[in-house]
Amino acid sequence: MILVLSSETSPADVDQLTDRLEWMGLNVSPQKIENRLCLAVLSGLDEHVHPEHFQQLPHVEDVREFSRPFKLAGTDLHDDRREIQIEDVTIGGNELTVMAGPCSVESEHQIMETARAVADAGAEVLRGGAFKPRTSPYSFQGLGERGLALLHAAGSEHGLKVITEVMGTDQIEKVAEHTDIFQVGARNMQNYNLLRELGKADKPVFLKRGFSNTYRELILASEYILEGGNEDVMLCERGIRTFETYTRNTPDVAAIPTLHELTSLPVIMDPSHGTGIRRMVKPLARAGVAAGADGIMVEVHPDPDRALSDAQQQLSTDEFEALMNELRKVGSAVENPVTERA
Ligand code: PEP
Ligand code: MN
């Protein structure tokens, strides 16, 4: 339920009304629709409460129902596409943001080399895992805090924003010191404790779709973050598990228009984990741009065959530069142009 308030409602009136609704056991969030103040009732409603009850409350001008279970991510409160602003970088809106970098931060030389190359080629955000969620506990687990510091230094040196994965609530504080964007990996998409804590953070969250999760589950996971007050959430399609085993995952290009239809959040495509095969990254990245993705996340390594994780899918720096040129062509053909770095 959304209570649209009259234009004369003062902040003190909103507080009073909020107290009253909370006293009734409702969880409400102040919002705006077309510059009009409103209170979104997120939970606590039961069958005994009817819209007419709300209509009689002071300052309530109109009572609307949510059209979908996606209350904050959906289009009832935001009918336009959201933009996430990180200083001079905008994610969402009418242009395409490219995020690139190694699967894992491995050494100072490796991350600096990659940062230089992806910045020269036109990426705006540097990715790199420091805490790695590996399938086997015996595989390389990332450099941890040292990796965070190296990633941060490489981003600063080359004018790139950085994104890195946070695997648990105990890592949030440390990761926040070094990153511009928190990445939540596919394996943690339904780690609701983590999502709730990130809802209180003051940095954007990049939420990857779980291998076996539906659009509905992904969007509802994003609601956990939004409900905490963090409005800067983007969704990432990174391929799902199907009966097909030739590719590592099945990249679901339809996720892009679907998530755009159901939500106002930026949608990013990850063709690297989506296919797991280097030669397939380019065609799928092109497909993502053509389908209207707000961004592409690609794994890039200066010596991909020797990468300590995901060696088969990382592009070389030259391959990445060629990919950027392709994405510029596709992007301008479909009015989804790659943002040019200032
Ligand atoms: C990653 O992007 O570093 C990663 C581990 O991907 P995913 O969570 O999609 O498997
Ligand atoms: Mn990887």
C-alpha cells in the first residue's frame, strides 16, 4: 500500500503519521512519487486492514496498491530508470558502464597492469576479487585484506572506481574502506543477513543472480538491501545453471529486458561467468549491450592462461581493447552508447 500525502504535509506531520502507522504494527518507508511525499507500507498489513482505513488518516490524499511484490525495486515508486552516481561515474540512465579487471587480485604488478590497460581502453570501474568464494576450499582463496589495498591503489592510480566482493557481514567494514561498490556474489544472493547489513551501508551494492534463482528471487533479494535504506542497488545477470553443460553457465539475455520491465534498477551483464569460455565473452557482451544492459562486467588479466582463478574465461588486455571497440559500435547502433571517460 502507498499513501500519497497532500502537498501541504510538513516533515513533522510525516513523522507523526509514521509514528501512528508504526504503532499499528506497520513497517513504513518515506518515499517520493513525482515529487509528492508518500509513505510506502512495506509490511505488517493483514486482511483486517482495508484501504478505506488509510484514506481517513490526516494528510492522506490517495491510497494505492503495489502492483507487484517488488515494493522498492519495482516501478510503482520509481517509474523511471534509476541512476547510481559515484562521483563522476553514473551507472544506469542512457549510457553503458564497463567494469573490467581480473577475477582475483593476485599481485601488485598484475592489478596495476590490468588497471592501466582497462582504463586506457575506456573502462570506468576496476573489478578484482580479494575474498574469493571458490567452489573448492583447496583452490586459491584470494589475497584478502592485502588484495583490497592493492585493488584500491590500482583504482586510484588510474582514475577508476573499484568493485570487489564482500562474502560475509564480518568483512563489510574492511571492504568498505577500500571499495566504491560492494559486490554480492551468486553464492550469497540469498544471504539475507549480509543483504540486510548492506542495506545500512552508504555505498552501492552490485547483486549477482544466484545460479538457480528466478528473477523474482533476485528482485526480492534486492528488496532486503533497499528496505534498509540503501537505494543504490544494481542487478547482475551472470548466467544460470541449466541442463546444458558445454558452457559453464547459460547466460540469460532475456534477464535484461525482464529486469528492466519489473524494476527500476540498473542491470549489468557478466558474460565472463555467463559462458566461462574466453571466445564466447565477446558475442555475449555484444548481446548484452544490444539487449539494453546498463553495464557489462568482464574479467581481464594480463596473462590469462596463468590466472590463479577462472583462467579459461579471462580476456587478455588486447582482447579487452578489441571488445571495447566492438561495444562502442554496438552501443551506438542501439542507442546504448558506452560512456566515454572524461
Ligand atoms: C565474481 O564475479 O568474482 C564471481 C565470483 O562471480 P559469481 O559470484 O557470479 O560466481
Ligand atoms: Mn571469476
